[in-house]
Amino acid sequence: MPWEDKSSDERVMGEILERKLQPGVVFNHEYDFGSTTNLALRVAGEHPAPVVPGEFKLLARNDPPAIPCSECGQPATQLCAECMQEGEGALCDPCAGQHECGGDMLMPLINSPRAGVCGYGGPSIEP
């Protein structure tokens, strides 16, 4: 039975993740309490990873959602920080070049739920 605990986040904070995050488990995560991004997550499965030297290890990546251009419907590649406030502003390159807010408001559309939040444009070098 999947584990879900919305009533006592504090109680689970001290738990060992390996014991809680099993395939099928559904949980929520709030990222950055200043401009919070709420994520609803599900453990899809286990992935045995080899030991890799170094400080950071990329073990998995979410599949990017298909986000259409707000203007023409083609796949979006950029976001307008101004238009995002109204739930719009995903643009393909040709439409971004003609966008009324101007190039200063554009940022790359990256594979992250934090894309565009507080100007987040991802790492300068993809891991």
C-alpha cells in the first residue's frame, strides 16, 4: 500500500528515505518557501546506480512536458517572464523574436518545474 502522510510532515522528517520511498509511494514536496513550487511526486521505480566519483551525481531526470507556444502551438523553447504572471508566455523561437514584451523578458524554457520562477533558467552547464 502506498505511503502518504499529509497530516504530519514533521513526523516523517527524521525518517530514513530508503524505508519510505518505495515504488508506488505518492508524496508532496514544497521547494523554496519564498516563491514555493509545490510538487506532487510518485516513486516510479528503483534505479541501481554505480558509484561515481565526484560531489554531484545525476541519477534521473523527468521527461519534459510538451509545452506549446502560446502564439502558434509549435513546441515552446522560451518563456516570457512578464506573460508568465497570467499563465501565458511559452514561446517558440520565431514567435519569441516578435514578442511584444521584448528580448529582455525572455528566458530559456528548461526541463524543470522551477522554470521561470524568480528568473530561474537552470544551470549554465547541463550536468
